[in-house]
Amino acid sequence: MILLKSILVATDFSEPSGAAVAYGRELARSFGAQLTVFHAAGNAAARAYGSDAFVFIDPGLQSDVENAARARIEALSADERRDGVNASAVVLTSNTPASAIVDYARQAGIDLIVMGTHGRGAVTHLLMGSVAERVVRTAPCPVLTVRHPEREFVLPDTLVAVASA
């Protein structure tokens, strides 16, 4: 028997992440699990480059990035709560999203991580790497990766009701 009490959906607000949210919602609903919608906001200062090793970063830029991410993730969590799922939102700032996801999952005792994958080609993967791949390799729990468009077994509730009638 599989018992899932806590599910984490990692999102970067892309289409594959939207598919992952749909999977996470349905799994949380099916298992009566707590759903955590998680976003690792980039660290604006760590991405800044400039000439002569001097870079001016607006002090409010990082808080603007975090506030925008928090608003989007709160909206996602509110949608899940309206659908009857016990959901919470978490936004952390990190230079490495994969590490942030894995560290949070370990600290919070997450039973399953659900995340989207872009399915990039070999050259892009070689140059950019894959957050999903790093999470799969280092996570303390199983990881379900979802591509967009998702398979047809995640159906809207109305179709489920019609199919079972």
C-alpha cells in the first residue's frame, strides 16, 4: 500500500509546471494528502554581471521578484484550496532551484515530489542541465516528472463523473 501524506509540486510557472500542478492536485485529493506548491525564486544579485566587477542592484529588485512569485504561487494554492485540497504555498530564494527543492523536501518530510520537465534536446541539456534531473538524482523521496501535454488519465471532474455513470 502506498501512503502519501505530503506532496510537493515544484513550479517555475511554465506549461510543464501547470501539468505537474494538475497531477499533484489529483494525487493530493486521491490520497487526502497535504499539497505544497513550491517555487524557488532566483537570486537577482547572483545573476548580475557588470564591467569592472561593479554592479548596482536596486535593493527592491529581489523583494519585487519574491513578491511577484509569492502572488502567483498564492493564487495557485488558493485555486487548489477551492478544489477541496489542503494546499499551502512556499517561495524560497535560491541560486540553485534543484537544491532548494531537495532541501525543502528533506526538511518538511515530503513523501512525493511532482515537477514538470521541458524535455529539451541533448545540446540544450548539455549546456543548461536539468533541474528535474538533479532533483531525481538527489531527492529523499520518489519524484514524478510530468511533460506537457500530459497523458489523458488526468481528467476534469465532470468527465470522471460521466465516465463512472
